Amino acid sequence: MGKFKYRFLYPFIVVIVSSAFLFTSCKKDEEDDEIIEERIVENTEFYKLMQDWYYWYDQMPGVTPATYASPYEVLEALRKRPEDRWSYITSREAFESYYVESKFIGYGFGSKFDQEGKLRVTFVYHSVDLYEKGVRRSWIIEEVNGTRITTSVNINQLLGANEIGVSNDFLFRKPDGTLEEMTVQKKEVIMNTVLHKEVIETGSRKVGYLVFQNFTTPSFEELEEAVDFFNSEGIDELILDLRYNGGGQTNVANYLGSIIGGPAVADEPFAKYIYNDKRGPEQNFTDYFNAEEKTLNLSRVITIATRSTASASEMVINGLKPFIDVSIIGNNTYGKPMGMNAWYYDDKYAFVPVTFKIANADDFGDYFEGLQADSYVPDDISRMFGDPEEASLKEALNFIETGSYSGMPMTKSFIVQPYEHFTGLRKEIGAH
């Protein structure tokens, strides 16, 4: 059976589950028995984990784990609906590749339907083939493998398995109206988590504009470079664009909040982690902002958000609110006031169930409907990052200049966005 070994990585726990299976028989029926036995052990270990650590453990149905085909099916049987949209199981390799190395397999771009039902590229990582071929934010995806893209098409299914070598034929419409065809294979994508940074002058103010995409280990270096750049330019304000950021590591979220607020937030509570009543007495803790050497030392931050702004992104916004002025422009955030721990099962699985809820220094949490925007404006995906006429950025700059919002009341989009088709780890990655 499994032996649990605890080790602490950042603010979340990674528990390695080791199980010993030493099989010497070569007979097929014995091999089948061994496979069944291993599946039963895997399912049982995961069920025990959920009984002890799952935030809603006391609302799980009683199940017989041995009757399920895999831990994935056990999770689906136990999941607390509709609250739990986030617990997942993935491979240990995929988990470590994303969180530690900022890597995943795919094409390395995001997409979203505009108000006319055209699927547009929202961002492209700089290391991928599509970027080298000139594809940029605002390009329209007209067809994939000859299939016309409409709002009824699930683009994730159309693009196929996330495996190296999977190939698709794209037909793009460029901003000048011309069409361009290209065939591209899925590869290992190395993400740049800072998608864009620049300084914009408005009136007498110098405004740093930072588009931040994922919270992973390499983000530390990229964010430090951004701080150096903004400090060298002497910025007065920061617009933090988190519109497609689905989250990631909470220690990176703490770092981002710490460098924004500087000495004003150092050693103040960043987030309170609240576990179930079984684990709480031992595991509940408060994470504090750090006193970083390099900071922006700002008294306020203007954030750009959409319904794809989730998890660690929301932690930054919510964590800073008790100490500095934080504005949200664009739309309400996604609404994930919960967090997960990760357990490794040998080299095979990463079990990642919801285990705690999050609150800020004022004990504000439970934002399942998202953090409310101060000004509702559309995500103008027909324009590049940094274009002062892009609706969300334009509103942020207007707020800095005038101190007031001009955004219209919230209107619910009738279009299901591709982000909503992502599940599990892919939802945090937020890219094809």
C-alpha cells in the first residue's frame, strides 16, 4: 500500500505517494491480475486522500473505489457539484512540466470569439512556430482542417490530442483582410509568462503596462526583469493586465503582490489558507507579503480582468485590496476562492483536489461569482496589447487621467468562450 512522505514546496504541499509493485511473472493472466490489483490500489489510495483532505469530504457520496476504471472516474464520482469546478488528476510529468518549467504540449496560443462570432487569436507565446510565422493577437481563425469555425465548434476537440506531432491545417485572416494558410504541428511549448510590457505616457504620468499570463517558477525572473525595466523608466502607475491569466503557483502570486505594494504591504497578511475541519487545526496558516529587495512601491494598481482571470490572479487582487487601492476594469473575474494541494502517486499521477479556501487580511473570500469589476468594458481582441485604443486599456488610461470610470453596466456575452471548454490543468494553462 501507499507510503506518504511529506515535503513542502512553496505555500502548497506536494505529497509523494510511493507504492511498491514488484512483478516477476510473465503469464498474461497474471499480468492482467496485476494490472487490476494496481488499479484497485490507485483508486483506493486516491479515495483515502479525498476522505482526509478534500475540502468537501463530508459531502462526498459513499463509493466503492475498486469498481471504477481509474482514479479519474473516482474523482468524478466524488466531486462536489456545482461548487467544485477545479479538482483534477493529471500526469506527474505534465504537472511538473507546467509548474516548474513553464512547458506544455500544444501550439501556444489563446483564442476567443469576438462579438461577431469570429474566433480571434488573443495571444501567442514567443517561442512557438505560429509566432515565428507572424501570427499575432487579433488574427481570425477562419478554418481548421477545412472546418469553418463558428461559435458552435469546440476548437479544443477540433485541434486533437495534446501530443507532440499532432498536425492541423489553419486558415487565418490577417488584420489587412488577406488569408494565409499554414500547417503546424504540436510541440513542447516554453511559455513566456510576461506577454507584453511597456511604458505609456498619459498627461504628466508614466504608466507601466504589464500583461502577465501564468504563475509558474520562471515567472520570478521575468517579473524581476519587468520591475527593473519599470523602475529604470520611473513609472508613476501600473496597469496589470491579467485578462487571460488562469492562475498557477501561489508563491508567485505573493511575489507579484509584494513587488507591487513594496514596503506598504511587507509582512502584512497576503492570504489566509483555511482547510477542512479534519486538516484545519494542523494545516491552516496565513501567508504574508514578503519584503522584496526590488519593488515598484505603488499606492494603487489598476487591473484588467475578464471571466478568464482566475485563481492566483484573483489572489493578487484580493490580497492587495486591504492595503492599496485596486481597480478592476473589463469584467468580473472567474470566481475561484479555493485552492488545491498536489500529491504525486509514484511517477504516474499528480492528484490535485480542492483542499482549502482563501481569504484576505479582511477575511474576505467566497467570491464564487468572481471579484466585481469597477468598470465593464469589452475585451477588444481586434487590437494588439498596448494599443491605447484597445477598450480595456483605454478605460484604464482614462481612469488614471480623470479619476472616473466611463464603462457601461455589465452585459452578459451570449458567446461561450473557448476557455470554458478547458478542464483540469489545461484550464490553468489557458492555451491551445
